[in-house]
Amino acid sequence: MTQTERRPGYAGIERKENGAFLLTFYGGYDGKTGKQKKIRRQYRSEKSTVAAQWNDAKYHREFLINENNKPESARILFKDFFEIWKAERQEEIDCDLEGCLTISVYETCEDCIRDKFLPDLGNLYLDEITKDMMQKSVNKMIREGKKQKTIKKYFSNLSNLFSLGVEKGKLKHNPCKELRYNKDRKDANKNHVFTVEEEMTFFNVCENGITIHHDEIIRKNGRRIPEHDETIEIPFQFLTYYTLALQSGLRRGELIALRWSDIDFIKSTVRVEKSTASIRNKNRKTEKDPTTVQIEKETKTKSSERTVPLPDKALELLSEWREQQYAYAVSLGDAWEGQKSKNFSDQYIFITATGKQMNLHTPCNKLSEIINNYNLALEQKAEGLDAFTASLILSKKLPAIHLHDLRHTYGSRLLSKGVPLADVSKLMGHSSVQITAEIYLHSTASPEEMHDNVRMAFSYTSEPKENRLTSRA
């Protein structure tokens, strides 16, 4: 059993056999129970004599007591500082201060802190929250199966709040700095681009539609819907949208913000000067009112303001869609809610059924719907066939890519064709070449292809193969 030494006049102090002092005292209150906290700290004095060491330990204990029993006015609960953070960040946005969060990023950040952290941290003092506590929260999320990207996003949002705490002197250090995350190896090299063959298949589907077979259905009311085939047509503006997305590399918000005046049909370019974001509807009064509204805003970064050259196919579709849209506007008459003047220059390119700006989520949902229906049609075609024939048919299924992956396809395709990295970075509106390199520069060659590449690189007789570069997840 470990022996300890106590001395009269030195309350709360014990000297261990190894010479270290164990200091015990009460400091502050537990944010959850409201009771005073009993704190133990180990301290090793560097004084030369034993008596001096005891006195040094006593002074250090008094210092710790003072530090841990500051007046309540000098400390602040996490939930109260959350309100201060919201007010400060909102004011920065209202004043359009340099380096401030955009309104959409701020709202995402606020929702994350409120939903993910406020329940557990709300009643703790800000200076009670330690890096160790944050690391345990990270570890818990890892055990729950959350991806590295998701966890990093959560704690990046929380870090923004703690940074303001450091700035205002409420904290000495940001407890979210230098946290350790899971390696997330599973998604490290996941392919999120269309191959040329998949691209051609996808746009062929957009042009010609999809035929789905429906079995006979008898509804609850007894109504019988016989077995039939349904041909699903893809509206022309979605063919135009996805072609422009893949052949220009524009972001979702940038595409939705485009007006006809941004397209230069003579110079074959598109000018990107703004973007679209979805934010909370502060004027919502009833449940029937939308929870969000769309706003036009500045581009993601200053580098995102750019002019992008357009291939002939994109220009051809845009020109045809402009004519169709104008004819459609005339046919609607007073029901048309878009621009009514004949030159149409300020009219949004991508629209709702009444001519208003298209919803940000519509192209994402439509993309998933097209790919899912096409893959379902292939599965139906393969039913009842022999295994070999069925596998050939199913091998033509399209990957379940996301809308942003069309942008990844654009960047990857340019690099694979030898376009310099700096030019690709500029075309995609990245703030630095390093960002482009981190996202796109990694090999997807098989071991056999790697072997061939090395052998050919040093054969001095064969032409090198085309670089195999693609987008990273």
C-alpha cells in the first residue's frame, strides 16, 4: 500500500513516496448536478529542501483554488456563449465584413452546433471544455460509424465557436484544434466520375427516355391497372443542364444562378459572377409557408468569378433550349412568372414550370431518378435470362453518382487530356492550384498497368501512355 505523509497546517496536501504532492480542493460547480466539484491535482516541487517543497505545494494549491473559483461573472456557460456567437456572426454577415461566413454556411454551422453539441455541452462552462473531452466525442462518433468527412465537418463548425471564445478571452486554447480522426480508408480512392462510355450512355438516356415495365396492380378500391410499359421522357432542359454541368465544371449554385446574359454565344463562353444558396425563411408564419428560400450571393471565392469556354454541344443545346423556353413563356401567357420582355437576357436559364428560378435540389433529385430508372430497366431486361447474358446486361448499369461528380468528371477529363494543372484550377474556380492537386491528382491504375507504365517509362522506345488521373471522393 502506498504511504503518504500529511502535516498540520497543510490541509488538502499529501506527499507521496515518490516525492510528488497530491493537492485536493473544491473548485467551481458541476454544470450537470450543480454541486461543488472535488478536484485532485498532482504537483512536483523543484525546491531544494523538504520544508520549502511543502510551502511551495501550499502556495500552488492556493493558486489552483483561485483559478478554479473565479467569480461567476468571469465565466460563461456554453449555451449562453452560443447566443453570443450567433449574434456576432450574424452582425458580421449583415455588415459584409471581410472573411466572414456566408449566410448559408452560418446557418449550417448554427444548426450543427445546436443539434450535435448543445445538448451535451450546454450547461458546462466554456473553460471547462477540454481537448480530451472533444477527442472522446470524436471517438464516440467513430464507433457510431460516422465517416471521417462528416466528423471533421461537425468539429470544424464547433471550432468556429471556440475560436471566438479565444478571441474574447473566455478560453486560452481552442479545444477542437489538432483532434485525431479515423483514417476512413474505405472511401480514400472511391471513383466518383463518369467514364466516357458511361457519359455517352447517360446522355443517350436523357435524349431517348427510359422504358419501365409495370406489373398488374389491383388497388384497395378494387380498381385494376393492367400490366403495361411506361416510357419516361426526360425534359429537354435537364439534358441541357447536365451537359452544361459536365462540360463547364460549374458548381450547382453557379448553374442555377445563370441567366441568358451570362452566355456569350459569339465567343462560346459562360461568365460566372454569382451563385445561389438556400437559407432559412425568416418570414415564415404558417406551416404552409416554405421553410427555406433561395438567394443570390457572391461566388464561393473571388477566384470562382471566371469565364469558362464552352464546347459546341453545350452551346447547341443552350441555343435550342432558349428558343423552347421563350416559346413556352409565350404559351403560358399571364401564368408565366419569369421575365416578360422579348430580349429575355435577364431570364433564368433553368426554371420551374412557371418560369421562376429552378430549386437547387431539383437537378440532384432528377439525376438520381434518371440513373435509378435506367438501372431498373436493365434489371428488368436481365430477368429470366441465363447468368452470362444477364451479367453482360447488368454490367452496363450506371454508377449512383452525385450531381457534384459531374464537376469532378470535368476536372478529371481535362487533366487526363493533358491540360495543365494551373489551367484546370483556373477553369474550376479553385482558390489555389494546391486544392486542385489534392482533389484530382491520384492514380487509379491497376497493379498491371502500374507495371506497364514503369516498364515503358524506361524502355526509351515506346511512347508513354496517357496519364491516368481521376477525381478523388
